[in-house]
Amino acid sequence: MNTHFNDSGLELLFSTRRAPASVLGRLIDTEDTDALFSAAMIRRREYYGNKIYTRGLIEFTNHCKNNCLYCGIRAANKNTERYRLTKPDILECCRAGYEIGFRTFVLQGGEDTYFTDGILCDIVYDIKSSYPDCAVTLSVGERSRESYKKLFDAGADRYLLRHETASPGHYAKLHPSVMSLENRKRCLFELKDIGYQVGSGFMVGSPYQTLDNLVEDLLFLCELKPDMIGIGPFLPHKDTPFGDFKKGSIKRCLNLIAILRLMFPNALIPATTALGTIAPDGRERGFTAGANVVMPNLSPSSVRRLYTLYDNKLCTGTEAAEHYGELKAKAAGLGFEVVSDRGDAKALRTE
Ligand code: 5AD
């Protein structure tokens, strides 16, 4: 394709998928978003046309043994009402979701020790037996290699585990000392090795984050080569140590989505709930920057407000799975088509 971008750094990233750290740093804060988003849109179209894939998100437990300093469902937060869905609850979410058109179910939860390998494998196995044409994605945090293998053998196809930040010093500022970036990376590489399609990602604008940290995040992802990449702005939660920190920037977040699309043209990149929460049109802007996935909430409405990772987390409107029609119409208005499909990652072209 004979395309040329005036910015030589953008041109380089567009044509080679890579750029030096200094160029990446500059593009993260570029004001020329038109050029950046057009470049990203070309790549998105080459790999995925105008399609948007959906995943039905089932937030099945908000119990968590961890104490990540940014997260509203951290163990130390005694103001959160805790819940756990049962297997019949989860299967009912899948049934309702299948009818709406979802062909991927994401089981997301805190690190809840109640969900042993046996209990979780049984749930995964039953979902896969009932809906063999669907993908099951797990997002249940750090576990042992054996545990990941058992869950994979029970039928799980994909795993989401954000690295959150790729610089060890910054990681230590966001997490208690019992957690480490090293272990997070161990999990990610083991998941890949076992055969999962792996998703990672990071928060944009988390406390103490520098521009260099964001560049490190991009470089770490080059090493990991994930199939899915989820990013969203940091949003404070009042009952956490970071309750008084300011939110991440939507501009940086959108620029990073476009940069990720250029670096990882075949990746599945969601317009996240956090992006939809920070601005009313955040998710739509995410699609025009290069995102191609959306994960509406399929959890029973009685528990939705309890999965509060941050204040004012969206769980209504097009964020809710039952408003699928509205989501389709909004996407169509921007020239995108929401499809009913597993939405696996396409192979990277290496010409
Ligand atoms: N603001 C934004 N994102 C958050 N997450 C957790 N807490 C917050 C917050 N306060 C993100 C983390 C986690 C994902 C499930 O939600 O990146 O991996």
C-alpha cells in the first residue's frame, strides 16, 4: 500500500511495527492524533475489516486475597459487599449471552481461593460442553503452572492477565511486597507455553507512572507477543490507598491504543469499561483509535454494582449485555459492524 505519513517516526512504526523508545515516547503524547489514528485504522482494516468482536463478561467473584493498592476489591477493603456466583448462576449467564449472540465468555474474578482447580475446571468443562462453538476466557489472576494446565485441559481457550506495569520499581509502588513483576511475567510466559491465547496490558496514568514506564510497557509486550492487549485509564477508588490520586488521561490512552494497533496489528484490543467510564463516548473513541473488541457485562444485574474496581464503574447502558442492539447501532453509526463470532486473533503477516 502506498501510504505516507509526514511524521518520520510514525512512518517508521507504520511500516516496520517498531520504533526506538524516543519515538514511542513522543507518539504517546502526540497532538497529531489524526495521523496516528488514520495509520492505526489502516492496519485494523487490513486485519479485521470493520468488525468489532464481543465477549460476554461474567464477573463471578469479587472476593480477592490480594491488596493491589489501586483496586477497589482488594482484600483490605471492608466496605465492599462480597459475592460469589454459583455454577448454575454462571451457566445461566452463558445461556442468556449465547441467545444475545456472544460466542466468547470471559470468567473474571478476584483471586478467590474458594475457586480451587477442581471447582473452576468443572465450571469451564460444563460451559465448553454446553457451548462447544464458544471460547472460554479466564481472568483469575496468578496461579501455578499446574493449575493453568488443568484449566487448559478442561477447555479454557484464553487467559487475561495484565502485567499492569513492566518496570519493577513502579510495580512495587502499585502492589504489596508479597507480589512481584517477576511472578506476573512467569505466569504470562507459562500461559503462552501451555497453549492459551494470552492477553496482557496495563493501566494508563496509574500513580507514579512516568512516560518511560509506558515505553517499557510497550517494549515488554514486544517480548511477550500477546494475542490480546487490554489497556484503560487508571480511575481512583475511594476506599483504596490511591483514592485521592488523579485519573489517567484519555488522550494518552487513545494514543496508546493506536500505537498498540500499529505494533501488534493482529491483536485483539478492547475498548475497555474504564475507557467508557472516563468519558461518555470513550469506547466509541477507542474503536476509532484502533480497538476492535468490546466486553459487555453479562453478570446478573444484582451483583454488577458490587464489582467496583474503581469509583463510578459503568455497568449500565451499552456496557450491559442486554443493550446489545444499542451497541450495534452506535458502532454502525461509526462504520463498524458488531459480529457474533468467537473472534480469535488472525495470524501476523510477515511479508
Ligand atoms: N482503575 C483502572 N483500572 C483498574 N483495574 C483495577 N483497578 C483499577 C483502577 N482503579 C484494572 C487492572 C486489572 C483489571 C481487571 O482492572 O488493570 O488488571
